[in-house]
Amino acid sequence: MICSLRSVTLLAGVLGRAGERGQQRRLADAEEGVTTWRTPRDIAHFIDKDAESKASEALEAAKTATAEGILDDKPLTREDFLTDEELLREMDTPGIGPRP
């Protein structure tokens, strides 16, 4: 089957415009909180099981750390108590930077 360059260009243009319109529609729906994609059931089940496994591992690690008297690997610093805006403001101010 031999197709002319003009017919291929026409089909590619039509498909491209349809894709752009579909993308615009999906983005507009997403801004309103509407989703058209649903995660397949078996994948959702895997994600849930993985999350449960990680949560139980984290809980066990926290229990072990509490029992051993270890609360954190790294001691807290002043920056841990600052909001992102406060930290950025300090970093942008000349002469003032994050303190140790």
C-alpha cells in the first residue's frame, strides 16, 4: 500500500489535534478534581499491601528505637523548627544564613 505524503500529513495533523484537545480536556477535568483514569485493581492491591508493609516496618522500628532509648539518628537543629518560608528568608538575607 502506497500512501502519499499529503495523506500521511493530513492524518498526523488530525490525530495531533485530537490528542491536544483530549489533553486539554483531561487537564481541565483534573483542575476540577475529576479523574478519568482508575488504577487497575491488582495494582491498587499491590500498592496497598506495600504501604501496609512499610507502615508496619516503620512502627516496629519506632518501637525498637523507643525501647532502646534512641529517638532519632540525627539530633534536632534550629532549622527543624522553622517553616520553609522562614528558612528561605534567612538563606536569602545577606550575612544571615542557616545557623549550625
